[in-house]
Amino acid sequence: MPKPDLTHFYPLAVCVLTVSDSRTEHNDCSGALLCDALQTAGHNLVGRALLPNNKYLLRAQLSHWIASDLVQVVLINGGTGYAKNNCTIAAITPLLDSTVPGFGELFRQLSYQDVGSAALQSGALAGLANDTLIFAMPGSGSACQLAMQQLILPQLSGKTGPCNFVAHVKHSPSQTCGA
């Protein structure tokens, strides 16, 4: 399938996953922040879930989204730190076909400006699995805001140069050249 014309904005199909043992649908402020930011930017929210810190439940949900032709991007918040029960990074890593090391590196660099050396404990990971782009970030609202505004949303726009991830994710027929 031809790649999209990268001079245009294409709304991507995105799922949001919150990993937490304490949050509920009613108090998942970070998940809501991610959904709002995506939709404000013009992307389509096609799925949302909230799961406990259980790597097998996470892998099952992620595998379902990765296998779907309808999901292009997955955003995960929570479960990335060094608490004993946090398992997001361990759950995701075996599913990835390739990693994007720069996401974690840049996230920690930007976090350092706000939280100092505590940024060392900020788990952030990105990669591709079956042409689905996956971002995992800490669950705090400030971490989600930083990741979305400074790193993720610019990379989900075909207009961001000199490069972005739009050309690397699955594409629907309406996103091909000349459509």
C-alpha cells in the first residue's frame, strides 16, 4: 500500500490504556488527559481500557490492539516506575518488533528539568509492533502532559519534519497518496 502524502495531516486511530491498581474510570485523570489531547489534535480515539498491574492482562489487551488493522497507535500510561508491582515495561518489551530508544531518552531529559534526578526512575518506552506505534509513559498527569505535548503529538503529525512516525504505522485506504 502506498505511503501517505506527508504534507497533510492524517487523523490516526489511537487506543489509550491506563495501568493502575488504584484508578477507576471515574478518577483516571491521566487517561482522560491523553484522550482529550489526542482528540483536540484531530486524532480518533478508537479504544480505551484500564487494567491492573498484571503483565498477562496487559499483553492480552495490547496483542488484541496490535493485531487489529484498525489501530495505528497505542498510548499507555502508568505501571512504568520501580514500584514492585509495576510491570508495563516488562509486559510490552517482548511484543515489540523494534524500539524507539530516543523516546525514553528525551522523556527523561525533559523530565529532569522538572523533577531533577528523580527522572532516573521515569520509565518511558516506545516501539513498533505489527506497524502499530506504542508509547508507554508514567501515569502522572504532568508526565502525560509532557510526553504528549513535547514528544508524541508532534511525531503523530505528518507535517512534522524532518521526520515523524506517520509513514511507519498501518495506513487505511483514505490515508494513501492521492486520496
